[in-house]
Amino acid sequence: MMLSFNEKVYRAAKKIPRGKVATYQWIARKINNPGSVRAVGNALHKNPYAPHVPCHRVVCSDGRLGGFAGGAGKKEKLLRREGVSIKNKRIDLLKFGLG
DNA sequence: CATATGACACTAT
DNA sequence: AATAGTGCCATAT
């Protein structure tokens, strides 16, 4: 079956385990479309599978949270709730093997 | 088909 | 370090 770009994004995001985060870039690479980071963000913004897909676990490549459809503040809260420590509006990507 | 938009990333200043 | 400007790609209109 033909998966649209967005669906690929949701699939990749779905793999992100609880308590962990991934970058938009990470997703873009995972779906074999590096450079489509923007489109990835777009897909997650639309994200019709809201809670089903942990879109809140996707952050910027520089460690900042990025955006969130329900409000940036909400995103931070959700992440902290899952055990992700956020310092000065930033996340240690190194801690997750990214950066 | 062309233009505009966006939850990014990178480089230059 | 912080702030602009540029590039990039998939959708929506």
C-alpha cells in the first residue's frame, strides 16, 4: 500500500519510546527523506492521530522544543511528565544519542 | 500548473 | 551567544 509522506512521518514518530525524544531531522532521515525536515514538522502539525502518535516527543535539532499544535507550554509539560528533563527551555540531545 | 505556508536546519553576521 | 537571512520539502489553495 502506498504510504503518503505524512503517514511515514507518523509511523516513525510512533516508534519513539516514552521518556525519550527525537528531532525532526532524525525523523526525516528515518523515513529516508533527509532535508524534508520542514515537511516533517508540517506533517506533525496536522497529525490526525494526535495522542496515538507521540508528536510531543519530536523537538528541534538544537534542543529547543519547537512548536506544538496544542501550545508550546503543553508540549514541555508533557515531556517533563514522561521524564524528560528540560533546562532553560532546552533538552540535552546528547543524552539521547542525538546532538 | 503556480504561489503561499509552516511544529525546521544551516550559515553568516 | 544571539539574531537574521537563506534553503528545502511536502501540502493546501
